[in-house]
Amino acid sequence: MTAKSIYTKLNSLRAQSKPARTPRPPAASPLAVLAEAGIHLLLAAVLASTAIFGDRAPLGVAFAAAAGSGLFGASALVGACFGSLTALDFSAGLRYSSAAILTFAVHFAFCDWPLLCRPWAMPTVAGLLTAFTGFIVQSQSGWTPEGAAYLALETLLVGAASWAFRGALAPMSRRKRDRPSAAARRVGPLALVCACLTAIAPIEVFGIPMLAVAAVGACALAIFAPEYILSRFGVGITAEPAADLRAQRLVRQKLERTAQAFRTLCDSLHSAFRAPDNDNDVATVFDRAAGRQCRACTLRDRCWKTDYNTTFNALNDATPAMVKRGRAEKSDFPRHFADRCIHFPDFVAAVNEELTALFYRRQYNARIRESRAAVCRQYAQLSDLLGEAASELSRELTPDVAGDRRLRQRLAEWKLDARASVYRDGRGLLRVEAEGPQCNALARPSRLADLSAILGVPLRVELQGEETVSLIQQEPLMAVAGVAARKKTGETVSGDAGTYFKRHDGKLYLLLCDGMGSGPEANRESTLAVRLLEQLLQAGVDARRALTTLSSALALRGEETGGFTTVDLLQLDLFTGEGELFKLGAAPTYIKKRGEVQRLSGKSLPAGLAEGEPDALDRFSLRLFPGDCVLMVSDGVCPGQEDGWLREMLAQFDGASPKELARELVTRDLKEATDDRTALVIRVDRRA
């Protein structure tokens, strides 16, 4: 199994721990659209005929405002006008029909205004238009304190009901911007049911008045209200995502079982793989040669029976020189044996043929053993990778109660429709997870700076989706990198490949690979090594295990054609400055700390030649501080043992431009380049 298949398997299992995205719903059929339009019309007609506060019936206007200005809004408008004009007297019916028409017209004419997309915009418009039409009617009939109070209550009721009805109509919404807040989606259906029950309050079912049922619904609605108010002020209690935790636990168990299965498979292969039962003893060379040449010889019985000991000793005497040289010659055998054998030239030729076959069998068996060992290592490494993934899933985040309370209070002050929680990971680093229609506002630079101030640590955006945002603690250190390369004279491409990247957990990786030789073939090998390593490291695989996996994979890949790739890998934690340098046959790496240059060189073989064991690579631990520099070079930059000029240039480097230093290193010798040259330089700085 190759490194790429390991990476694919790991990613496919990790993907199961992430919540699945809701698929985009298919386009509704014309029949379904007509049915929904009919529902809007009937509900609006029923609500428009519902009289409250005496002869006032404002719920039809509220429903028309919640339905919007599309097909469903037009259906609700027709239903509201029909219900008002048929169930109320002409004056009241005309008033509420006018308010509904004006509300629909405002939404239709100004629907593209961002202001009207706010959750409170259309409820406010509907309430003001209801108050306006009521003011005109009240002025004609005369003002009384009771009438003024009813008009104020009616205005507030239209605004609140419109906001709630919008939540009840959320499943029928076709546009994302028409989706209401989570609170409206919870309260809306119950509010709509209560309003409909109020319309049929005089009716009794099995002796139970519908007014009593409406009262029960109103009590339930009142229970929701405190929860919403408390959550807006940041003191609400958010339920734990039990479903996500259960899914995470199931994936972890699946990974653990899969890891154990691969470990068992590796152990069983170790016990099953035995050395091939082949005649690899040198004595078989003479046995096979004698079987071909001596079987029909007239002196067979004398050589192999009467003088067996003499023949045996003669062949033993010839064996050391024959094996050392790789072929037998006449001088290797005693004179008495060579003179006695009547088919001696043919016997020596047969011995050489069998000796060559023996060497081929030994080589074949050695390659079989190496391939089997590599397969076992691949399964063992895959088991370790899955085990690490399972242990990573088992590390639960610890809630930060104080930070969580401050964050909720700030969200309430900003009046954002978003739910957020603050956690600490296994390293004690802060993490904020937010979701909701307006959670993306937290990713704005001004809001991000404010959150960093109230939580006490700098934050940055890790992931941002449609209605989800993940914020993580910003690293205190940063790195400025510079890269320069020069291909070998006469080649079209360089055989070197390198990259640098930062992982989401704040670890920086600097990678340089040099393929065997130069030109397109070397470029193909080094580019493959860089790509595989980057994919493994980005997936969260430990650097040492990623390198051993790569080495085993390249050894299997180059089994027929040969080839190898040197690897230089620097891993640096930008939170602490601690790092590790790994080498597989690579050129020396240079570290500049406080003006002094240190040379780090290893003795390991390149990837593809090493055994694929963790001990087969060189490893150096280091600690970097702001102002320190790291220089990686391929062997073409400094081909000889003398590197004093390079160390002097690094020592004199003032840190201003790592790219300029890298360019000077690869272009120092303006003569023809006898090998590919690549230099990677990073300078560690403190983040502002």
C-alpha cells in the first residue's frame, strides 16, 4: 500500500467525523408551488378574519408582511384582502386591506435594499402602516383614550406577529436571505397555531373550547420568550452537541478497530513470510553441474564413489576463489583433478552457469525479503496512522466558561443572530466555534480585534462557511521566507523541489527534496516526494512517520527502475519556537542563532534507499527565537566540503530580505552550473 493510498484512506475516515452538509433541495414542482401558494392564501384569509380587541383584525396584515413579495406574498395579499372584506365591516375591511396592499408594495418596490433584508425591517414597516391607516380612521371617528391604547397595542401586535409568522414560513422560503433567525423559527410555528386557534375560538370540539387550547398555546409561547431573552443577553444555556459527539465517538471506535485489524494483519504476515525454500548453498552448484556433465561419463563411479573424498576436497578448494571472483577458472581446481577429468572444460562451463543462477536466486530472494518487509512496514505504519487519528478524535475540547460568558455578552450587545462557544484544546490554546445566519460578521477585522481584546488572546479565522465560523488563537511568532533556484546548465527543468506551508495548528514546515540526477526524471521524483509529504503533513500525520512512510513507498516504487530522493524537512512550532529538523541523505542545513552559524549534517541514506524505519533518518531538535534564521540548500549550492564562504554569507546576513540571500547563494558562481541549485531561507520574527 502506497503513501497516497494511506493518505486517501485516512482522509476518507476523518471526513466521517465532520457534520454532513445539508444537500441543496431539488427544485419544487409546479404542483407543489401552487399548493404552497394556496396554503398562504387560506392562512391569510383565516387570520384576516380573526377579530381581537373588539372589532380589530390586524393579523392578516402581519401574515402578508411575513410572506414577502413573491408568488407566495401575492397569494397572502389576496387572502388577507378577501378575509378582511368578507368578515369585517366595509370600513374596517378597507382599512386592513389598504395596510396589507401598502406593505406588499413597499416590499415589492424596495426588496433589493439591504436595510429591508434585516429581520426587523418588514415587521416595523407593517406596524407603521397599520398605525398610519388606523390613525386616519381614528381621526375621522374621533379620538378616545381607549382607542389610542388599542391602536398602540395593535401596532405592536402586527410587528411581533409578522416577525413570528416569518419563522413559521421558513420551510417554504426559496432564498437564503429570506431565512429568519433561529429564535423566530422556534417561536413562529407556535405563534401561527395560536393565531389560527383564536380564529376558531367560539367553536368547541368534544366539549373543549378552542379558546382554552389557544390559551395553552399562549403559555407555551411565553415559555419560549424568556429563553430567547436570556440567550440574547448571553446568559442562556446551550445544549451540548450530543449528536456530533456520538458521531465523533463512533468514528473514533471505527478508526481504532481498523487500526487493530491492520496491526493483526501485519503480525500475521510477519509470521507467514518465510525465506523461500531454495537451494542457495554453494554445494548445489557442483551438484547441478555434475548432474549435467558427469552422469554419462565413463569415470563417474571412480570420481564420485571410489575417489569421492579426493573429488570432494578438490571442489572445496576451488570454492573460495570461485565465489570471490564470481566465476570459476581452471586454476581454481587442483591439478590432479583437472588432469583426471576428461570433460573438464565443459564441467567448468556448467559450474559457471550454475554459479550465475545461484547469484540470481540469492538476489531474487533478497528482493523478496525486502519487499515483504516493506509491505509489513506499510501495514504497520497505516495502523499507527489510524491509531493516531483515533487518539486525536478522543481529545475533547475543554469549555472556557469565563471566555464563553464574555463572548455571549458581546454577541448580545452586537445583536447578532449567532451562537458561539469558547474552548481550550489539548495544548491550552483558545478556540471559538460559531454558527448562525450572522456568524460571518465575527470574521470582520474590527469584530475579530474586539473579540481578541475581550478574550485576552489574538485570534484568526481558521474556517469559514455559509453559517459557520471557526476562530483559533493566533501564533506569537511568524516566519519570513525566501526561495531561489537555478537549474543545471543545459537542462529544461530543475531536479530540486521545495515548499513551505503553515498547518492550522500553528506548525510551520519547510521542505526541500533533491531527485537523483537532474532534468525531467529527477524533477518528477522530487516533485512527487514533496507532494506526498505535504499531503501527509497537512492531514496531521507526525513528521517522522510521514518520512518513514514516504521512504517505504519510494523504495517499492523504485524497485524496478531504482532511484532515490534526498529530503530536508524542518518542523517549527510558531507558538513556542521549538522545532525539529529531519534529514534523509540531504545536504547540510545551517542555523543562525544570535549571530553564530551552526552546521547540521546527517549520515542517513536518501528516501528510497533507507529501510523505512524511524531510526533510519537523522533528527535534530532546536529552539528558535525572533531574529534566528534557517538555511536549507541542495548539494549543488556547495558541492565540495568547503562551505566557509556560505557560512560567512549567512553570518553577515542582516535578516532584511531572505529572498535576496537565497538569490545570492544560487548565483554566486556565474560559471556554468554543474548541478541544480536551490536555497530556502526563513527568518523568525515576533508577530506584531
